[in-house]
Amino acid sequence: MEMRVPAVVVAGGCDLGGCCRGGGKVADGEEGKKDERISAVKDWVMAQVVPVDDNASAEDEDEEAEAPPPYVMAVDDSSVDRAIITALLRRSKYRVTAVDSGKRALEILGSVSRYTSSAFLFLSKILTFNQEPNVSMIITDYWMPEMTGYDLLKKVKESSELKQIPVVIMSSENVPTRISRCLEEGAEDFLLKPVRPADISRISSRMLQ
């Protein structure tokens, strides 16, 4: 923004009399005009100073102190179901990373698995440490190729670094023995698809609040 200086300030000096140019004594008749011009310059300078808003600073500090929303990893081989669960979680103000397999989930989590090479795991751990926030919950489909949600649950619970992360299983099939097996293995909950907003609210109140 262009700042215009009052007319009393001119290039090479000022219009306040001979005092700025090494001139002689200011005439008595000009003394009042000189005072008015000095006052005008002071008023202009003060107008350029932006006052400090103490309340705004305090609000900024409070915002910085607030904890970020929980981070959830959603795992489902169906792109449609993956989009649905991601939308539901984000609508509830959670950060989400959605992946299409248990294998990919373990790679991101940095868990040692026979499905990945040691070199890739090393790189994965570095990237996870530097970029990924702490995972607050894993929500995974039960039936997926190569690695089921139950297998992913077992891998997580067998890892000393990951076993504290709550795992929720989802399935479109209401099979009591499957549900019982997952809960016995350490799953926090078992949701039947289609997952509803009420389901997200329920597991959130139990594990993420």
C-alpha cells in the first residue's frame, strides 16, 4: 500500500523553516505555523503505527495449543466402501488415510511383515516417522484378498509398537462366529455395513474422545 507523506514533508528537507536547512532564526510570525506543521507530521506518523491487539495474540496462542483431530487409517479393498467410510470419518472431523489392503496399511504403519522387503520397510519407517501423525484408530474391512481384516488385526496386536492402536472390523456379512473371533483377538468393535454416522459416533465416543 502506498503511504503518502503530508505536504509539510518535502524532498531534500522540510517546510518547517530554516531550522532544517541551517538557516537563520524563524520569524515570530511563523512560529505558530511551524508548530502546526510539526503537529501535523507527528499525527501522520502516529497514524501509520498499527496497534497491537493483545486479545488476538492470546487467541492465536490458544489455537496453537489445541490438539489436532484424531488420525484414522481406513482399510478396504472396495473403492466405494472406502469412499463412504472416509467421508463419514472426515464429516466427524477426523483426519483419514484410506488404503486398499492390509499389506499397504502395514507398510505405512512401518510394521515388519513377510509381504514387504526389508529395504522398503526401512524407507517406509523413515517416511512414516517424518510425515505420518500418530494413528488413533484402524478401521478395516474383514474380507479382503491377500490379507483379511482379521489377519491385519492379528499383525497389529502382535506388534509391540502397534498393539495399543484400537482396531475396528467392518463386514457386510453378519456371521456370529466371525464377530466373536475378531473380538476375542482384540478388536474394539465389529460394524455391519453399510456403516452409518451413528456407528462412527459410537466408536468415537468410546476410543477417540
